[in-house]
Amino acid sequence: MTPAKMDRRVERTRAALMHAFVHVMHTSGYDTCTVEQIAEQANVGRSTFYMHYTGKEDILRDAMKRPMTVIAAIAGGDVSAEQIAPQMEHFRLHRQLNRVFFTPPVRAVRVKVLAELIQPRITKLSRALGARPVVPLAFVAMQVAEAQESLIHNWLFGHNAVTPLDAAAAMIASTRGVLGALLKVPANVPLLIPGERLQFRM
């Protein structure tokens, strides 16, 4: 088998596992879903599952990375509400189906994944601006992630009359406000990673 065919096979298997995981989690809940259920739904063996993931939290983290990458980019990114709004609209369209992602214990994993995506970005930003953070950057990243996650949750399940565009604008303003305060950056200094060019795939 050529490397290209092998790569496509791996991609198909991972896609099948991800589809199966989402299905099982929505039908059984995260707490009760098992690797055996995921593998059976994907029509593969447990050993195949473990070739790709270490367990159900590992596949959960993988499921969250793509949408959370867009949100993490707000930290230090030269982004507009128009760029973030499609992801917010996606959250809104699927809010009932994906409610499980916003409840314990999944929410804690989701926030941790988001913080892990944010921390390298604010590390670059802090160095570029010569910032003097009030607390360690890991703390800053977690605080930003918690604020972002809370805004999404409050919008989806409490104030969903707000448009995705306005919710995106609020997310950008909130993120930059928290960063500016915790990095101790003057208000007139743009909170942007120098030279970065972002591209989004929804």
C-alpha cells in the first residue's frame, strides 16, 4: 500500500470513529459511552480505536479542536466579527444537539482544550509586546478560555436573540479586555501577534 493510500485509509478510519463517537455521545451521554460502543458503532475493533486514540477523552479533545481553534484565534489575532460569526452561527444552529458539550464533565475538557490552544498565542503576544502579566500565562489562558466559554453558553442558552455577528463582536471585545488587563498592556496598544495572517476553515 502506498503512503498516500495509507493516509486516506487512516483519514477514513478516524472520520468513522469521530462520527461514531458523536453519535454515541449524543444518544448515551459522555459519562456512559464506552470505547467498545464507539468501536462497534464505527464497525471497527477496539484495537483499531486504540491505534488512533488513547481513550474517550482523547477523541473528545480531538472533536473540539477545530471549532475551538477559531475561537482561540481571537486571542492575539487580527480578526473581525464577520470572520468569527460563522462559527457562532454554527454553535447556535446545533445548540440543542450539542448541549452535552456545555455540561459537566465535558465542559471542563472543552475549556482545557481551548486554554491549550490559547496559551501559545498569548505567549507570542506577551513576548512581542513586552507585557508584564499579572499572573502566569497558563492562568491567563485559562481565564480567557473560561470567559469565552461562558459567553458562548450564556448566549446560546440565555440570550439567543442576540445575532451571531453581535455575539462574535462581544467575544472579541471580552477577550481583548481580559487580555489587556491580565497582561498589563496599555489600552492604546493593539493586542495583535505581529506578522500573523489567519485563515479560517469552517
